[in-house]
Amino acid sequence: MNDPYIHVEARVVRRDADVRGLMASTFGLAADLPARVDTGCGVRVPYAMTSARPDRVTCLACREHAAAEHGRFAEQVERLGLMPGSVIGAGEARAAARRHRELAERFAATGG
């Protein structure tokens, strides 16, 4: 099957590549990238056919998935910032939520 679309990973907000980057920068460890990943639209594609950038994703179902995931994550982060004893403050939580809402809007826009 020749899939010409660029997708998002199913776990777009908690991307494994970000975790690998953090581990590499912190401990000098670099894990291998997976050959294939699950996507927001439910197909499995080569990792190279995915992107976290809204302007690169061409699969409409993946764009919708990413918009919904970033929107949900924004709400979670905002609530976390308001909880007593939270590890992040309300201001930090609002800023992070704003960034994820902006990403959600960019994914929801048909033009990227």
C-alpha cells in the first residue's frame, strides 16, 4: 500500500521522540527510533511519514486527532496548575495550555 500522506503519531502530545531527546540530552543515551508507528487515523506507517508540525501533516483524520488531543491536553494542564501542591504554577500552566490550544487551532485549520 502506497500511502502518500503525512500523519501524526497516535500519542501526538506525548511523543516518544521528545522522550528520547530528553534522555539523550540528560543522560547521553539515545534509543533507536521505531520503524513503524501507530497514527491518529488508526493506520501504522513508517516513522518517517509522521510529523508533529501542523503545516506538514496532510492526513485530515490525523489533523483532527491532533487538534482534539492538544485541546484535551491544554485542559488537563490548566487544571493541574490550579491544584494545591502542583509541581507547576498557575501561570506556567496557563502558558502551556495556551501553546497547546494554539497547536490545536493550527491542526484544525485546513491550510496548516
